[in-house]
Amino acid sequence: MSMTNIIDFEKYITKQSITEIRVEEIRDKDLNYKPYWYIYCVLKNGKRIEISQSKTKPQCYKQLVIYK
């Protein structure tokens, strides 16, 4: 599994706020329970936008930037 689509975030940020980005581990019985990760974001209106699926566990981190 690889990147399934490319998201134009500017298009969504100007019209709808992204309220969260989620990474879910999926273990599919049809794939002998081998895990893959489903990555998507949720807009303010509740719509989910798929970002990608990955066979390797994504590295997630939080970065805080303060502009003065």
C-alpha cells in the first residue's frame, strides 16, 4: 500500500478547519491480521479525508512553534 491520493490542504484550510489528524492501526482478517495504518484528517464539518495507507508504522510527533 502506498500514498492513495494527494491532498490540497490549502483548499480545505481556507474553507474548513482541520480539527484532527488520525492514525489507526488496522488488522484485517483477510490479510492474516498483518497490520497496516490508515491515516486521515477530520474537518470541522465532520468530513473525513483519507491521506494514505501505510504498511510501516508512521512516526508521529508534535511540534510547537511560537511566532513573535
